[in-house]
Amino acid sequence: MPKFFLTLSETVLIELAQSADEGRNVKSFADDARLIFDMYKQDRPMEQEAKELIDKIRSAPIAADYPYNEPADLDSIKKVRPAKKGKGEPFKGDLKNYYDKVYGAWLGRCAGCLLGKPVEGWKRKRITGILKDTGNYPIAHYISSDIDEKLKTKYEVVDGGQIPWSRKVSWINNVDCMPEDDDTNYTILYLKILETYGRDFTSEDVAISWLRDVPFFHVCTAETVAYKNFVNLIMPPLSGSYYNAYREWIGAQIRADFFGYVNPGDPEKAAEYAWRDGRISHVKNGIYGEMLTAAMIARAAVSRDMKDIIRSGLDEVPEKSRLTEGVGKVLEWHREGINWEAALDRVHEIYDETNGYHWCHTISNAMICAVSLLWGESDLEKTIGIAVCAGFDTDCNAATTGSIVGMLNGAKALPEKWIKALNNKVKSGIDGYNLCEISGLAERTVGLCAQ
């Protein structure tokens, strides 16, 4: 592992792929990008050369026949949403009744994250292998490291240099609550932000809150770059794009949930809140992924139709975006009648899990979430199980889909075997929130809904 980090040299190949996805002709820069990255791996970063190359890559012209329309400002996004966009439907009933749904969402998010966390970074073959060898495929319970020594040896390190699974402490036999994870840190952080700034919070408020409440080494990829930009007084929205090669990765998508929680039945408002947040670290489909997820969660508070929930999310993002195209493919596959394993095969045909850019991108993981939600049939176990069996970003996707299904069903309807292990507690890296009762977080969320 190179001793240098937060360098431009380590991002040149990612920038090359990102700019190509944005429609730029960047093939002529590939050899130089590879050379700079190879030097970085030898602990010899070429920062000036990397900066100059990135500037050239991002200045390359966009092809005239590029088929997507992907604006970043909210007014422009609203203008290019689907023409037949549905309308919001306010949550009906006493907010005391809403508590069960939002508590279910918090629990579902934690349960999904806990299931996917130990195998985060594993490839699909490795995940399905250990699941089958332990009689847990399709997934029917949390994954334990308390297994036969021969199996431990078999799955210690595969696929070339992955982190040995035995080093991880988040297996079900090693925890007594939801351990700290960025997928839950952000949900807690945005509770704090809404309580501090109210519903009129701004992107700048979020940036300041990150600096005040989130330890630097608790953020990843696009969030790390944005954090670095804040420190250097590069504020939103420039913070989301300034030398940020990770600007369409999954980071914003995992931060969406709380905005859906506090806007039950109002996907448009949930998406707007998500946009205010997403733009601090992402652009285009990176932002849309957060808007899509927030809107789906808001809709799940009032709808039991999973196709309707997904379409309500798509209603809030540009119709001619790569994200809409990707999730639309999943809806088509579901109409075809193929099974969930075949659907995951198709995602893997489009995206290469051995390519870090594909593995952590918003669209690949949003498609996995859509597969999990559609074939999961509103059942928590099926849904988060499919999300983990898919590979890619297992804890993020299981957390997101668990949140949606938890909102749809409510806490009382969630199976005890998935909830009991949490002991109603979640650890956090957010300042002032070291160990929280999940029920208390849900109560405070409902309190914000009344404002």
C-alpha cells in the first residue's frame, strides 16, 4: 500500500473513467494516466503532472451525440424530470402511528448494514461460496465467523489481496449492537443537523456540521475530498467537483435516508433536502442517487407498492440520466419474469466488480438496490439478503433497502431474528452520539416531522 494518500496521482484513472462516462473523449490520455498511477503505487506521486493531466481530461469536449441531460442545479433538475411525474401524498394518521414506521426504517437500516458489513469488499463468488458452505443461501440469518477451521482457511484471502475476513469484528458473534459505520453515522448526523438548523438548513450548514461533528478519517472517497475542500475554504457546490474524481460514487446515496424519514409522503421535498446535501460532495448521478433514495423512502411511508415506490423516486431525477436508464433496465427485467439471481447476473455483466470505479459507483449500486427491492417482495429478509448476495457495496445496499422495507412495514412487523441482535442500540462516530438507542432516534425523528 502506498504511503501517500489524498493525492491527485491516485485518482487519475478514476478521473479518466468518470470523464468518459460524462461523454468526454479521453482515450488519448489513458497512457499518461496509467504511468502516473503506476508511479503513485511505487510511492513516487507525480502531483504536478497529475494535476495538469486531470485539467486536460476534464477540459476534453463532450461528444455531440451524448444522449444524456444531467444538470446539477435544482431548478434545472426539476425541468427535466418525467413529464408524468406523480404528486405527493401526505402521511395520513397521527404522527404517533408514524413512529412505528420510522422506527422500522431505522431498525431496517441498521439490520441491513449489520448483515452486509462483514463481507463488504468481498466479490460475489466469495460471498455466495461461504453462504452456501454454511447453509445460509439464500440468506436466512446473520453471518457468523464461528465456523469450521477448514472453511476459515478456505475463505481467509481470495481474489488476490482482499482484507482477511478474520480481522473484522462486525460478525454477528462479535457484536452486541449495531457497530459504528458510515451508513449509520450520516443518518444520525442529519438528525443532529435538522435539530440544529431546522428545515431551512443549507448546503453550507451541512459542510460546517461535517467539520464540527465528523472525524476526518470516518469519511471516504468523495466525502474525503469534499472535507479536504471545506478545510481549504472551497465550499458548496464547488466542493463537490473540485478535483473530486469520486463525484458520482455511492457516498451521497447512503446519506439520503433521514430526508425521507422527515418528509413522509412527500418525495419531492425529500429529494430537495437530499439535493441540498448531495451537492456538497457530488455532481449529477451522485446527487441523483441521493434524491432517488430519499424520495423512495418518503413514498414508502404511504405506499405498499414497490414499483410505485421506485417510480416515485425516479420521478424526482432527470428522465434522461444514466441513473434513470440503469434503474429502468431493472424494472424491465422484473417485467420479463427472470429470477433475482439472473437479474444480479445482468448487473455484473454491465459493471465489473473487480473495477473499483464500478464497484463503488452510484448507478451500479442503485441497480442492485432496485433488484433487491423488486425481488425482495417487501420482505426484510429477502430484500437485504439479495442486496448482500449481489456483492458490490454490500453494507450500503442492504442498509438502504432495509430502510425502505422497514419504513413500508413498520417496526412491529419486522422479524425478531433480524432486530434482536441490535439490542436497540447503534454506535456512532458523530460528536455527542457515541451510543444511541434506536427507538430514541426514531422518537426524535417523529418530533421533527411535527415541525
